[in-house]
Amino acid sequence: VITREQCAALDAVDPLAHFRRYFDLPEGLIYLDGNSLGALPVTTLGGLNDLVANEWGRSLIRGWRDHGWWELPVELGERIGRLVGAAPGQVAVGDSTSVNLFKVLVAALRLRPERRVLVSEAGNFPTDLYLASSAAELLGVELRLVERDPDQLRRALSDEVGAVLLTHVDYRSAAILDMAATTGMVHDAGALMVFDLCHSAGALPVELDATGVDFAVGCTYKYLNGGPGSPAFAYAAARHQASMRQPLTGWGGHARPFDFEPAYEAATGAARLSVGTPSVLSLAPLRSSLEIFERTSTSELRMKSLGLSELLIALLDELDPPGLELASPRAAAMRGSHLAYRCSDARALHAALEEREILGDLRPPDLLRLGIAPLYLRHVDIYDTAVAIAEILGA
Ligand SMILES: *Cc1c(COP(=O)(O)O)cnc(C)c1O
């Protein structure tokens, strides 16, 4: 039987325990929704205040020159690049994940103009499917949906397929796709690989360069703690940059925006993924949150995340509350950083947890998602959550 004392002892020797101090979490609240909206870093408020009061208030127009505002998308992109295995010059931050999906899908399909099929997974996050469908329609390409399964994917690949869009960590089950193997299979068919990293970035190691991924997108308001609606990132492998054409040709991606030339000429490097004037106020919190990530490593984060997840699974196995069933892969290596549990009345369970100051995440009709953000969760939080779930369900 696992005790609360044992969990406290695990916290005492946890090498990441002190990171909790970098976050401003409400006293007494257990936050298990960092996979949906990350927590507030303590330095964010001061950083934003300085940006508004000093950079904007005092520098005014000179801020573009004196505070590096125009370069923020690429500067922050380099820093996010380190978290997803991308060498400098390949990641830009700006716009939403949805908008970035459109940019990279059209760019990828245009690199394979003779191939008339885009493949994605039927259970993908809806916005991914909506944008894939629109990009395909616009280019006169067929969108073919398959199940999230290597064999099905292999059967769907042919010399007609130009690009494949998949989500690395599934938003419902947290199941991970093998990035290297999948990309290899897609490349063997001559197609380009596009990965959505919304539930991966900041939660586990990702190796975009080493696995040969062609394009990727991801959120910054989930595990990266950039704040509600903070801008997303987009990755374009260096080898594609000279020839790729992304469709949103705003002056933000122009080679010389301040020459005000009538014709578009794409910037070199990741800057060509940008569209318009950077959302400086929305980008600024990322400066504070990425500093926290720069004091640790994705492998340390992964170790803690898996330790906490395994603990929660073990506790709930042991307490065995009636009607609760793990809907995430049991094998740690196959699982991202949240746990999904199936429960016929997930809504009531979610609400009862909230009454006890435990915030989980609901995916109707029957899924409770528990986000295991490794930077600020403790082993005792996991213990208290498991006990509360068991009590609510009458174990
Ligand atoms: C969260 C999430 C999104 C969100 O896209 P937005 O444009 O930020 O709303 C997209 N795709 C996946 C897989 C997600 O998990």
C-alpha cells in the first residue's frame, strides 16, 4: 500500500521540486490541467508590467528598435527550438496553432505539386482536421483520413500522397506516435511529414531535426505556460526553407519589410513563417516562462512526468474505484504527459473534484483528463487526487 508519507518522501528527494516556487499557484489548489492551460510563472506579471510601462510607455515607437520587438518571433523560436530538437533558424513564434497549420500544410503540399493526396488521422484534434480540409480544398487535393495506427497509415501511403499530418501525442488518450519510425515510413513513400506538437512541447523530449520531420506546429499556452492564447510556433526544416512557399505572404515574412517594396520576397530562415506585426504583448510572457525551462532539460521533465503518472496509475489500481478505467496506454513509453480515465459520469466526477479544489479536465462524454505538468506538481498532489477520486466514486 502506497502511503502519503512515502509520497512526501519522494517530494523531498525530487530534483525538480524547487521549480514549483517559480509558479504562482492558488494556495490549496491541485492543478491537473496544465496540459490545457499552463500555470502562471511568478515573473510573468513583472515582465508584462515592465513591457507595458517601460518598453511601450516610455520608448513608444523606438521600442521596435530598442527592445527587439520585431525579432521576438525568431528569438523565442530559437528558444522553443531547443525544447523540440530544432537547431537555430527553423522555428518562428506567432499566430495560433490553427493558422500555423494552414501555413505549413499548404507549404508542404506545394513542395509535392504532382501528388494529390493529404493524409491525416480521423481522430485528430478537430481544428487540425478543419484546416487540413480547407488546405486540401484550396489546392484541389484529396484529404484521406486513417486510424491512428502504423499499419493503416502504411496502407494509405502511395506515390499520390504529398503530405501526412499527425499529432505526436493524442489529445484524448495521450498515446504517442513513434516520430522517427512514422517519419521514416512517410519519407519512404516520398511524402512530407507534418507533426502537431501541442501536447508534446515542454512535456517530453522531441527530436525534430534528428528524426527528419519536415514541418511542425505547436501551442505555447499548454505545457509551455505562455498564458491564455499565447502565440503558437511553427517549424520548417532548414532544407525546405529556400524552396517552400507558405500562403500567408504578409510583410512580417518579407526579406526587407522596412523597404516597403511592392513585391513579396520571402525572408531567409524561420522569419518567412511570420505573417504580420508580432503580437508583442502576447509574446512577452513566453520570455519569462522559457527561462524556467532553460534551467532544466526535457529528459528531466520526462522522468518526473512519468514518475508522477506511474504513481497515479498505481494508486488508482490499488484503490480501484468502481467504474473508473484507464483510457491511456499503460506502457509509460507510449504515453505523453496526461492520463485519461473513462468514467460513465465523468462530468459529475470532474465537478466533485473541483469542489475539493482539484482541477482536472473534462472531455465529454466520458473522459476525465489529468494533466501531469512536471514543473509544479508534487507526489502528494497525486496521492490526494487518487484518494479524492476513490472517495467520490465510493471505493
Ligand atoms: C490545443 C490544440 C490545438 C489548438 O489550436 P489553437 O489554434 O491554439 O486553438 C490544436 N491542435 C491540437 C492537437 C491541440 O491539442
